[in-house]
Amino acid sequence: MATEDKTPLREAAPSASGRTPETQDRSKVARNRIIAGVVIAVVVIVAIFLLTRGDGIIGTITGDKPPVGKVNFHLKGTEFVATQPEGDVQAQKDTAKATADAVKTQLDTLFEKAYVDPGSWGDTGEIGDLFTDGAKGQLKDDIATITLGDNAGDTYDSVDPGKNSAKVRTLTDKDGNALRAAADISFTGLAKHKDGTYSAITVTGTFFFVKDGDTWRIEGYSLDRKEKPAKAPVPKGSSSPSAVAS
Amino acid sequence: MTRRFVAVLLVLAAWLAGTVAGSLGSSPAAASSPGIAIGKAHTAEYTPSLTGSKPVVILAVGSGARPGDDVLHSLSDSLHLIFLNPDQHAGTIVGIPRDSWVDIPGHGSDKINSALAVGGPDLMVQTIEARFGVHIDYWAITTFWGFKGMLDQIGGLTVNVPFRMYDPTYSGVDLQAGVQTLNGEQALAMARDRHSLLAGDFGRQENGGRLILAALTQFQKEFNGDAGSLFNWIGAGMTRINTSLTVDDVMLLAYTATAQPVSKLRNIVLPGSSQTIGGLSAVALNTAAVSQIFNDVTPDGIMSKKNVPPSPTANQP
């Protein structure tokens, strides 16, 4: 019959070895299966690695990153500094409290953008509105202190804000109008590096604020940033602190 | 089909492997990226400051008013012109003997300290501007009790008292020479004393300049340790000083003062001699020397070394 006379193409092909075509075919299939298996194994291992490290490739592609930590400065103290004798003490106290609240909001925003949110690390444009024009001009020079740093994304994966505090002093006139404010701050954060290590970041110093319409802007600052290696945070559920500087 | 599948897998594997290698390899390099040095402290300081080569001139007056007197219309006890050149971070403190005999515009000739009593700060400014050909930008006047309270509020003033000062009768000063922290009362006594000084009022004006420089030194030291302390100084000063300066002016001056090297400020006193003029014990200023001083200091606020007059207390034992 015609079908029985047909020779399969593989069988018809000239054999390079002395093996029979049937044996060669089985050998090729087996070899291909081994290669495919190895490649698949490599792909799976690499994929697992990429998917589980840091934000993960899926997170990177979809933009589905872990939520950015919130900075919340705790007001350690608020006080007024009178510039005129015999003023209205209660009005000045009230002003000092309201000013401290407003300044705290600015500090929260500044450190969240400058240190905690990877999307704005090292971007002085993101924080420029918090500063007066004069101070804004200085930001580039002080980027490694005012922010996590230029190209911080090359070094850090994330910064988890720790305990942050501020003491706010407000210069007042005798009627209780706020003239200036100074915030002595202490910011701490646990930074996770690209290489999996951690460091404890602290920023301390003073910000000077001036009122511009309804907004308090930073007109001056004197800051120190320090950073030292830290231990990895203890997994959630533990009663230990999240990180301890080593 | 199988070969294509294998090829695709190999390419994918190579891409993934490359990605992994790339990401692993980036960490050590990134750790040393410029601007971030772990373990190294970074500092940042910025405050607005005065700018320009034209000097800012402030008249600082210590009023001799007693409690209940009109502070702005009393005899002045000490007079200092403070010149600051913002661009060069340099300046001059010029002490004016309070008994200097001058023309007081619209009021004939008299001791310069009477200008405040007769016409308040405006006439005092007018008198000095007319006599010395200088433009005064601001004036600030304090009192004995204001000066004392100010220094007590900042926790005293560290001063290098240049020589033994002892005057139990008038100023009450009793200080050994050397670096020490003076409370408000002691600093006031040092500022007021002229009876224990060979150079009398000339020496007193020079000590006034010394106290200003000591205050600037301490202000900077405290600011460098705690920048927020600036407000304490402003509060201590502004509640006890009558001034033409606004809070914005004071802030700008204070910020500027944080970076003003004390060593680049000269403390001089206008030279002259004590004489009896119009039946009064007064100071006849050395007209030639005074002209030379103001010709030198007025344009830029900086005094040339060659024009610096001798210290009135140079021979004080």
C-alpha cells in the first residue's frame, strides 16, 4: 500500500554515524530534553531570585512597590520667644502651638520626600517649595544632607523612618503674631542598601522658618547627617526594636 | 521547533543571568557613589546674609537713663558706630567719647551725649552724621538695666578682661584681669567704669567695644553648638533695646553675624584730649586724626592698619 511504502523523512535522511536512525532520534530527543530542563531550571531559579529580592521585578514592572513609610515628627516642645516686653502671653503661647503644628507638617513632608520616598530621593525640585528662594539656591550644594543624596537610588533600596522629634521655638510680637520659627530636629531612619546591608541614618540640627503668606518656608538651616552600619530589622511580631545600630 | 524553543530559552536565560549579574554587580559600585559616604558625617549650613561692599552702619547707644526716665531722651553714656562690610566679612567698631564737643544741628555746640537728651535718636543720628560725614543705617539704644537683663538672660558673657578693674565708688567694678564669665551686673560695671582707667572715658569706650566683640564671639560659639540659640539672643536683645531695626533686619544681621570673623573687626576709639570747653569738662577730638579715620572707614567699613589710632588703654597697668 502506498502509505506503507513511504519512508519517514527522518528515516530517509542519510545517517552520519553508524547508528541506526531510530537510535539517533532517541538520542537527540533525550539531549534536547536535558538542555531544555537545564535551561528551564536556570530560568526558574533566576526568576525566583528576581521575584523575591527587593521590590521584585514584577513590582518594578508594574510599579507596585511597597508603601512608602510615613514621617511623623513628634513635637517635643513648643515655646515662644518674645521680641517685645509686656506682651499678651496667652496669645503668644497659642501662636507658638499653631506655628509648631504648621512647621511639623513641613518637616514631615520634607523628610518623607527627601529621605523616605525613593521616588523623590535626591530630587531638590520635589522639596523646593518648602524653601525660600534664597535657601532653594543652596540645595544642590547640600543635597547629601538635606536629602538622602544624589543618585541615592544606586545605593539604597529603602529608608524606614524611625523616631523623629522636633522642638519648635517661635519669635512673636507682643500681640502674638508669629515672626519666625526655629525647629531643632532629630530624624532617624533605617536604610536598607542594595547589597542587603543596613545603616542607621540620623539628621540633627535646626531649620529656620519664615512665614510666606499662609506657608512656613525654610530660610536657613544648620544640619548634621550621620550614618553608621546597623543590624537588619527583627522580623515583625518580635518585641525587639526594628533595628539596632551596631 | 525544539531547537527554536531551546534557543529562545537560552536567550531568555542569558538575559536573566545578565540582569542578575548586573544587579549584583551594581551594589559595591553604588556604595561608593559620590555624595554619600557611609560613616562620614555630612554637614549643611545656610542662612541668608547681608550682601554688598557698601558697609552697613549701626549706631549703638548705651543710654544713661535711670528707671522712670525717658530712655530715648536721656544723656547717652556710650556711643559706638559699628561698620560691617558684608562682602568682605570685615568691619570696624568706632567708639566715640561721650563728652566729645560737637555742633548739634539746631542746638549750637555741646557734648555729643546731649544730642539724645535734646532731640532723641533722630537728632543723635543727625549730629553724628553731620560731624563725621557718615551715613547711619540703624540705631539701637539700651539702658543700664536692659544691658544687665540681656546678659543675664543669655547666661552671662565670657570676657577677657584686659587688666585689673576696681572702682568701688562709681561703677562698682571689681574684676581681675583674664578670661571670665561676667553676669549682667559685672558686665555693666565693666562697661560703665572710667574712674579706674587712666584713659578715662576713652578707655571706657574701648571696653564697650571689647564687650561687643565678646558678645559676638559667644554668640557664634553658641550658634555653632545650637543654632536655635539664635532666638534666645534675639529675644534677650529685642525686649530690652529700642531700635530702628525691624525683626527682619535683626534676623538678617544675626544670620550675617554668625559668619562674621571676630578677628576681622577692629575696635578703635576716636582720639582726642580732655579739655575745659565752655566751662565744661569735655573732649576735644583730634580733628586731623578723626578725619583720617572716617575718610578711611566710611567707604567700605574697613579700617586700614596704618590709620588705626593707639589703644587708649595700652598703658593701663
